[in-house]
Amino acid sequence: MRGQSSGGLLAWCVIGFVGLSVAAGIYGLRKLGDWAEHRRGSSDEPGVTPPRPTKPLPKGGQFPIGAGPVSVFVPDGYEHEYERDPDRHEYLVVRPAGQPDVRVSLSVMEPPIPTVPGDFGVGFVRNRAQVMGLTLHEVGDKAFVAETNRSSDGDRVTTHWVIGCGKLVVHIQMSAWGNLRDSAEVRHIAEKVIPSMIESLRK
């Protein structure tokens, strides 16, 4: 009987030891998980990850169009950068922040000779409107026409604005790809943003 009691006691000790080990392991894993969550975030409360800070939207302002004498106002929330074409002409590229499928480029076309009349650009646009059968728009001392076309596969829509600004001609091109080509955002840019940019053109 004493041998049986000793064996039973030993069995209970083993079971108790295993149980305590499992409980300690679970507790340790929970504490380790809490510590990992705490390290992942900066909050003092375990398991809470604070929201990531949002990137501030770009500030607008009056920016030169390439190396030419004309500048344009870019509204808040639009990224801008300068690029060069194969002929080394510099132009300004504008797009809504974080939106690579909409692109607005602006360039200045210099007159063929320096001694052209002061309204050469306006006359050029008026003549283009007449020859191409386009609607002529005049804003202050500026005149412009707009043309829209689609790529052969229909995936890209491009609109061109040709603006006479004194003796200079400014070209604005907006391209939109994929689902954005007929979106409300692109219509807003074409109907509101671009006309305000045209009005803001300064020499």
C-alpha cells in the first residue's frame, strides 16, 4: 500500500509540474506578444498600434514653366516637377498628389523670330481656331482653344489647350489613363483647374 501511495504521489507531482510548465509557457507567450506589440507601436498601452502619420499635401504657388519667361499657378494638393524632352526643352509636369494616372504638362513655344508683334501668340491661336474649326475662348489678354482625342486602344484620353499669351504660345496637355480617363476627377481638372491655370499665366 505504501508503494502504491508513493507511485500515486509521484504521478500527481509529474502532472502538476507539467501543468505549471504549460501555464507558465502560455503566460510567457502572452507577455512576449504584448512586448512585441508595444515595440511595434509607440503607445504605452500594450497591443495598441498608433495610426501612421499622413503625408502632408503639396503646397501650391506660382511656378515657372520650364526655363521660359512664363509662370503658372499650381493649386494646393498637386505635385510638380520639371522634365526635358529629347530636344532638351524643359517643361513643367503637374499631377494630383499620389495619382500617377493623370498627368498635366505645360510648355512654352517661343516665336520663330524675336521681332514678332507683341500679340503674335494671340493671333496664332485665333488663326488656329478658324482653320481647325475650334471654339475660340478669350480671357483678358489671352486666347485659347482646346482639342480632345483618344488613343487607338481607348485606354488614354488626351486634351490639348493652346494658349496665346502676348507674343508667346503656351501648350497644356492633360493625359488620363485607365479608369480615370472619364472620371469626375479628370472632368474637374479639365473644367476648373486648367481654366484657372490659364487665367494665372504671367509673363
